[in-house]
Amino acid sequence: MGLVLNGGKVFAGGKLRRLDVRIENGKIAEVGTGLEGGREIGCKNKLILPGAIDCHVHFRQPGMERKEDWEHGSRAAVAGGVTTVMDMPNSVPPTVSLARLEEKRRYAAKSLCDYSFHFGAAAGNISDIKKCGLPSVKIYAAETTASKAAGAKLMLATFRAAREAGMTAAVHAEDMDIIRANELLARNKGWNSVAYHSYIRSAESEAKAVANALAAQRQAGSKLHICHLSSAAALELMEEADRNLVSCEVTPHHLFLSKAGVAGLGNLAKVNPAIHSSDRKALLRALCAGAIDCVASDHAPHTIEEKSRPYWDAPSGAPGVETMLPLLLDACNRDMLAIADIVRALCSRPAEIFRLAGKGQIRTGFDADIAVVDMKARKAVENTMQQTKCKWTLFSGRHLRGWPVMTMVRGNIVYSKEGFAAGFKGAEVSVVRPDLRKADK
Ligand code: DOR
Ligand code: ZN
Ligand code: ZN
């Protein structure tokens, strides 16, 4: 039996309209008025949005289960209106071979949301990149949690492999030489708090790495996605890029944390790239203008114990998959951005960039992945209510207006006020082959 969501405002065809959505066999069967045919779910006074796609999460399996796992991470996702996640390869061991990808798939089988993966770049794995069938290969230009810096040669070779395989090359863009020099300086000066992090992992370091990645991209002719863009300097470089091939994302923490906010959070706010608070207005403007394609959480949990170490020893990263959509809805309520910007950045653009079949739109034939949203709901973010295994958030204590109240993955209610679906399991998203996509157009 089918389902009908009625009485809500549906984001379809690029705008919000009072429509019903009929769901059959996990797919959107019809979007229109006066629809019938199955169990009705009343959505009066609610928005019906495509489920969010978080194209950047670290669910930490295998190897770092003390920080996160797929059960907790995917619950956090659906509680935050996220219906598809793309997991990063810096697990332990990293996802840099077909065998390790198979291993990761066994962990992800426990997921409550749908998922895909970024393959990892490593010396000597070009043939596996070409064979893996994933939408993306990730390259770390600088050292960060469980990953070493790739040199220029590896980057170019990986970009070439990505182009041949029709994949997107996703880059963590920071320059290790600049960071190392800054670290030396900082240690000599005795800097030892997160307040200095944005000087050490500086905007200049990001800009240099983005420039290098763009140069390699032009040489290889590949698709390039810059992860977690954090500075106005890097943003400027994106203006020169071929926007048919180059895209980028921003995180909620780079958009919404002030300098005072960062200082108050201590090492919890130690993230790479650093939070350059004075640039956050430029990032928000670029997001609204479509110059930044996506918002992604870079959900990167660490335990409180690890984060309680002194600045130099604390790991970088923070959770965020659960608070991403609520933060954006709240910002929308404050007229900082529009619902259309949110849907573009969380749904349609990530689906397009990573060629996720059937995802990102409320449209006949697409997967019925849906976030039902109450724009008037008010709630404070609390550490205790977080589903992530690490049980903390950068936004604890923030009062937000606008919350997802029900989340559906392929027509299954996975999260609602009744709690989480028991027994439902997400699936790996298939990738639209580039030749097929061209034929569509
Ligand atoms: O802060 C970060 N944490 N940046 C990254 O690139 C990696 C991430 C992690 O995996 O902890
Ligand atoms: Zn990164
Ligand atoms: Zn990351």
C-alpha cells in the first residue's frame, strides 16, 4: 500500500507549493493536488523537503569505533533530516583498496540512512580507483586525522584516474609547508590554544592548496570538489574555476561560529581547516549566490577525553550531521538564506555533483527520501540529545527555530516523534554513469 503526504508545502520544481506527494514502492509516484491512494500522513503547517544529502561524514569504521560507528552516525543523520551520507576514507585502515571498500560496506550495512563512499587516494592504487565504481576519490593535500599529505605527483595522477573513471576528485585543501612553518613559529612563541588555530592552519595555507588543486585540475581535465572551503581568500580563487567541472562545499561550523564562539569552545572547535570567523559572512553570501555549491557537515567525531588534551595533542574535527539542517533552517527563519538555497545546497547539488541516482529532488520517479520540517518548532541543541556516539556538539545551548520532525528513506519512516525505525536498513546509492547522464540532457 502506498502513502500520501498531504496538507504540507512541498519543495518541488524549484519552489515551495501546496501539494501532495504520493509514494509507492519507495519512490515518488506523483506530486500534485488532491492525491489519494494509501495511508495518509497529515503534514499541515509543515514543509516537505527532499532529504538532505551530507556528502562529507566520517563514520569512523573500521578502526575508530570509540569515536563513532554507523549505527550512531546514521541515527544522528536521520534525526537531522539527512537521508544519504557519503563516508570519507580516513578510517583505520583507510579505504584505499577494493578489499577495504568491501570491508567498509559490511559496516555500512547497519546504516539507517542510504550511503555512498569516497575512495581514498594512495600511492599505487590507481587501478583500484578506476575499478571501484564510486562517485568520488578523496585526496588529502595536508595531514589531518589518520591521513598523510599527498604530494603534487599523487594528486595529479589521482585526478587523471578520476577523469578516466568519470569520478569527482574531492580535495582537503591545505598546504603542509605553510602549516609546518606556522607551527614552528607558534611553538616558539608558546601559542597553545585553539585561539591560534586559524593563524597556524591559515587562510593563506588553504588558498595555496586550492590554487594547486585548480592547476592540477586544469591539467588533468577532471572534476574537482573542494571540501569544507573556509576562507574568503580560497573563495576568490574559485571565481577563476571552470564551474562545469569544479564545485565546493562549506560546513555549518565555518558558517555559524564567531570568534568568541570558537574561543568559548576550546579544543572542541579545533577543526581542519580552521574556523576563520571573520570570513563567515563572505561564505554565507557565496552560498546564497550559488558560488558555493553544497553545505556538508564534515561530521568528524572525537571523544571528549581526546578533545580535553592540551591544544597541540587534541585531534581536529567535530560532529555535525545532526545539527546541519536545523542550523540552516534557523538561519532561514532569520532571513539569512532561503529554503531554495538550503535545498540546492543539501539536496540537488550534491546529488548532481556526485551523480547519486534517484536522489536530491521531490520528483516523480525519484527515491522518496524526505525531511518533513516544522519551521516554527523551537528547541535548544543539547549535548544529551545528540545521537552521535561522541555525545557533544559545537552548538550546545543554541536555541534554534525550524526542526525536522519526520524523516523518510525510500518511503520508510526512519525518524519521527515515535523514535527510530527498528529493522530498516539503508542501502548504497548507485551512481549514474557519466555517459548515461549526458544522454539524458
Ligand atoms: O578537522 C578535521 N577532522 N578535518 C579533517 O579533514 C579530518 C577530520 C577527521 O577525520 O577527524
Ligand atoms: Zn578534510
Ligand atoms: Zn572531513
